[in-house]
Amino acid sequence: MSLIESAPVIAIDGPTASGKGTIAAGVARRLGFHYLDSGSLYRLVAFQARNKGAGLDDGDALAAIATGLQPEFGDGRIRLQGRDVTDLIREEGVGVDASRLAVLPAVRQALVRLQRQFRAPPGLVADGRDMGTAIFPDARLKIFLTADVQSRAERRHKQLIEKGFSSNITDLFEVLRERDRRDVNRAVSPLRAAEDAVVIDSTHLSIDQTIEQVLGAWQTVVGRPG
């Protein structure tokens, strides 16, 4: 096993707006690990598809876009071909498109290799919907982070307003319910907790409290033989 392959992974999965990105980034900072926001890759594909006029049902064209991605991550920002697209890919329309194209096997297969390239010493915290079940099934720790739909809608609404985007919380609630349904029922890598995942409901937890729960679970794992 290579040094890269032996690098430990903490996989944090969960539904849209469950806070997994914020939590994963916080855990990565605390541990000094690398961080992968896998959802941003699907958003980047959706963003590029819009720019190139590719249809969301054109699996071959979308897979080609995914294969050609060369994103740069750093300082909490995401750059594509030198352009800062961090806020642009967070628009709700891009997120909806990303959820739609994520069900396509060709797109998912094209992104698997890219996602696994982020694994490197001293370790990786990866968040998404299938990090622990499909991308890093050997992750040392698997977390399934959830929260009720109303709470998630309120969080996403606040995030969008703070970034200067218009937002309707009633519409958001319906969008999240639909995305949950699509993610849970998709044929390839459906959203589900891994059998050995630690489930954390963050509905009534603060960001810091949730991070501490993940770090506590990690300490339990690293203190366990093997």
C-alpha cells in the first residue's frame, strides 16, 4: 500500500444543506487534514454545462466536461481556469442542475478518479453524498450528518441572503425535499448512511458542537486497534 493509499479518510455524508461542508472544513482545519468538497465538483460540471450549452441529459457531453475539470482549491475559494467561481456555483439553480446530473452514471464515473486524487497525507476529510459508501469505502471514520428539512431550508436561506442572492424559504423547502427524494432514489450511489457510519443529527446543534462530536468520534477510532 502506497503512502497516499494509507492516508486516513474521514467521510462525511448527508443531505443537502445539512451543514456537512462547514463541518468537514472545520474538522479538516482542526486536524490539519486536506479537505474535499465533492459537491463542488458536481456544481462545477453544472456550471460549465450552462456555459457550454450542454443539456443535462447528455451524459457523454457532461462526462467530457467532468473529465476536463481542473479546479483549484485554496483559502476557502474555488477557481476554475483561473477564475474564482466560489459564489457562482453556490447559486441555487446551479445546485439543482448539479443534483439532476449527479444521477448520470457517466458523470459519476468521470468524477470518481478526480475525487480519489485528493487523498494524501496526513489525511483527508471528504464531504458529499457517497464518500463513505462509494468513493472511500475504506474510510477510517464515516459520518452521516443529517437535520430536518425545515432546519436545512432555514440554514440555506440564511446563507443565500448573506451572499446577496434572493431566496424564498418556502420554495427552498420544496426544492430540498425534491432533492432528497432524487438523491435517495437514484440508481447509482444513492444517498444513504454506510452501515458502519456514525449518525449525527445537527438539527439542534451549533457548528462547534457538531465539529466536537465528529472529533470525538475520530478520537474513538484512532484509539481503537487497527
